[in-house]
Amino acid sequence: MFRGRDVPELPKRLLYVMKKIIFLTIAFCSIFSCACFGYPFNVKDARGKAIDFKTKPMRIVSLAPGNTEILFAVGLSDRVVGVTRFCDYPAAAKKKTKVGDMNIDIEAVVGLKPDLVLAHLALNSAAIPKLERLGIHVFAIDPRTLSEVARDIRTIGKITARPRTADSVAARIDGVVRRVKTASAGKPQRKALVVIQSNPLWAAGPKTFVDEMLAMANVKNVAFDARAGFVPFSREVAISRNPDIIITGLKSDIEFFGKSPEWRSTKAVKNKRIYYVNSDILLRAGPRLADGLTDITRRIDLAR
């Protein structure tokens, strides 16, 4: 055995060859990885803008909670370097560097040196052009339906070289949608009111994930003629339409509706069909919408 100074030095020529082999191996792996996933390519984002992807993004900043949930679901937690203060799921997302809330801290984003910022077109409309003027690579999504969420999950999987995992996540949403539609077909139609605040009343109107979920479950949305989104809605109109079920995003609302003299005449209160469902799984454009659809359908089936 060699000890201390007895260890012979590698010949310079051999050392040079070894370094070259290592360099070529790394280069080959990089080229092979890019080739396997089709880099370079471009994909149109929610703006209709073709975004170029020359290599696999390795430092990603997410500007919306739903986006963050997608990134973590497709196995990119190690590549996410920044999120918003509202990105609280999964728990590991809370440990990431914060880059603002509804108002994005542009300097904080730039300081993280991202090679991809995953934005939400509607929520981050002010931040997107500012980031792009600074040379930041931005890709925006803005899904409005469950099928569009599944589509965007697959797109994110493509641009991050995680297509199989992304497809599996998206397929779960597609599968739950199919099961709910099949199971609900032919069942008696019921009326549901989905609220995020009881007093004053704010309800889920048209063009929301909730409205789509109710339709899939063969349920009429009590606030079908409200303005699009989660909006103020007439308490008198809601009561007169006599919902069979009330779903709320606040646990305290269960007691409010149950004890309110005004709501006492509704079937939902009479039959104690007032249920809490975590609003995050009904509002966030991410993988947990499948859980939201499952939970809403389960509650509705209790009223049939």
C-alpha cells in the first residue's frame, strides 16, 4: 500500500485524458437530455405568445398558488426557487423564498435569477410585462375550466421535461370528471348554493370552477344568473330559490345558516345539508380541483 508521500502522481497526459472524458460525458448527457425532450422548442402561452425553451428550466419562480401546486405535483420542488406568500400548499412550498403576494416584488424575482417564471395571466397582468422588459423568461397560464387546467399541467410537464408525471397528474383530473359525469347522469337534479361568505352573501357565479363542477354533478347553481366569478348575490333571491344544499368555504358559516331565521325555510337548513369544503380546492387552478369535484359531489349525493 502507498502511504503519505509514497503515492505516485498521475502522469499529466493521463490526467488530461480523464478530465476530457468527464467533460465529454457531461456534455453528452446534457445534449442527450435536451434531445430526448425536444429542446429547443416554443410553446404558446395564455397570451398566444410563442415562448422559446432552449434548455430545461432549472430555476423556477411561481407567481400564483395554483401554479405552485402544479409544479410540486409534477415533481419540481427542487427546481422551485421562489413563490408568493399565498403559496401554502404543499407544506414544503412555505419554505421557499417569497416574492410578494398579489403585488409581485420584481426585484426579489430578478434576484433569484430564474430561467423561468410561471405566471398567471389574470393575477399577474401587471408583473408580466415588467419582468419581460428586464429579460426574464415568463410563461403565463390562465385556465378557466378543469380540462384547461389538465391541459396546462401537461404543457408545464413538457416545458420542464416532466411529461410522464404531468400526464399522470392531469389524467387524474380527467378521470374524476368522467366518473362524476357518468355517476350523476340520470340522478335527480338538485339546487346548490356555494358561498365564500355568508353575510353579506358572496356566491359562486357563472364561469367559475364551482359552476362547472355543479353542472358535471347534474346540479343547478342557485346563483346561475349572477355576474361571473365569486360575487355579491342577493340573499332574498337565494332564499327564494330554496337550495337543497349549501356549501361554504368557512366553517363558521355552518352555524350561521343553521341558526338564521331567514334561512330556516330552505331545504338545506331544514334537512341540515350545510357543508364545509376547503375553498382552496374549489378556487385554485391546480391538481386539487379533482379533490374539490369529488368533495362537492359527495355532499350533493347526500341530498339526493
